[in-house]
Amino acid sequence: RVGLGGILVVGGGWGAEARRMEAVALARYAVNKSVLRVQMDQMGDLPPSLAQTLPHLPDLPRGGEESCAVVCSGTSCKPPARSAGELLGIMNTVL
């Protein structure tokens, strides 16, 4: 569980789309929002609940500059967003 309004940007190295998704995630202020950016090789360093959940989400990036963002609220997460625009749409429904 990330917490209410938690957003994880996963993968992407330092690619442009990962940077755009991170910027979108950080741009909207919410008291109860947290934003994390992790690479695929850092998944084992996440808190136990995230480390157990994230690797099993469908369509996670598998390396390279491929990235996604996962928006969580409470104990559930939305399917991964693949672009900054898609992330913004999901954030509009959750936050």
C-alpha cells in the first residue's frame, strides 16, 4: 500500500516519458499524496507491501527506457499508466 493518493513511477531509466510522468505526479499538490520513482532493479528495496504487490501488476516495464506510473488509493491500485497524459487522467479520478 502506497497510501491515499500514492503514485509510483516505475522504470524508464532517465527517459523523457518517465521524467514527464514524474513531473505530472509531483505537480498536483495533495496533503496525502506521496510520489516515488523506482527502477526495476530497485523493486527489492521497496517496503514489503509494495515489494509483494508491484512485481505482480500487469504490464510493468521490463527494462530500457520503458516506464509506467501506478496510482494507488487506500489498498488498491489502478492499472499502470503508460504516458503522462494517461497518468493525469487517472489522477483526476483518484486525487
